[in-house]
Amino acid sequence: MSISDLSEAIQLALAPVFLLTGIAGLLNVMTNRLARIIDRGRQLSDHLPPSPETAAGAVDTELRTLDRRRHFTSAAITACTLAALLVCVVIAALFFEVMLDAPLQWLVALSFTGATLALIVGLGFFLREVHVSTQTVRLSHSVPSD
């Protein structure tokens, strides 16, 4: 193995590294959303209204919605983490292919395809969570008086 071979391996691995950086950014956003969902659920659970049926029903509805959002976000994080792991396999396989002169194109192709599919699934779950979130948000609108 020569320096030019190593240089080639680094160049080949550079694009997947950028993809890995992008996935890390997505995971950061998703974990922050999950933390906010959990915090809101805890806040609601700790301050359950004592007896009024309408308030208890509203809190129960919001808790069920938060649970759905938590499920979607957790699935998105799992799928994107799998995508990141598969990108790491791509990077390692590219290096091993050059260093060991082993035919690992099949592993690179399979891992990259798997990473792409896992990322699609993760983004789909994330989009679903955002959709549920925007459907349940309550915005107060005050009309300025003349």
C-alpha cells in the first residue's frame, strides 16, 4: 500500500463523512424534539387537574398526542442512527478495500443502499411527528382593538 492509495481511500471516504455530519445534525434536532416532548409530558403528568372533567379530558388528549409524537420521534432517531452506523460501515469498507486490496464493492453498495433507505424511513417518521405536532398546536390570536 502506498501513500497515493491511502490518499485515494481518504478521498473516497470524504463524501460519506459529509453525509454522516448531516445525519448527526438531524439526530441533534430529533433528540431535542424528543426531550421537549418528554418534558411537556412530565409537566402535564405532574400538574394533573384535580377534578374538572373537561380539563382532565384535555390533558389526557394532549398526553396521548405526546405519546404518539414520542413514538414517531423515537422511531426516527432509531432509523437515522442505523443510517449513521451503515455510513460508518461504508467508510470502513472503503478503507479496508484499499488497505487490504479486497473486493468489498458489494459491502459498500449494500451498506450505502441500506443507509439511504434507513435515512428515508427516519425522515418519514420525523415528517409524521412534525405533522402531528402542527395539527395539535394551539395558537392564541389576539385581535387589536380600535
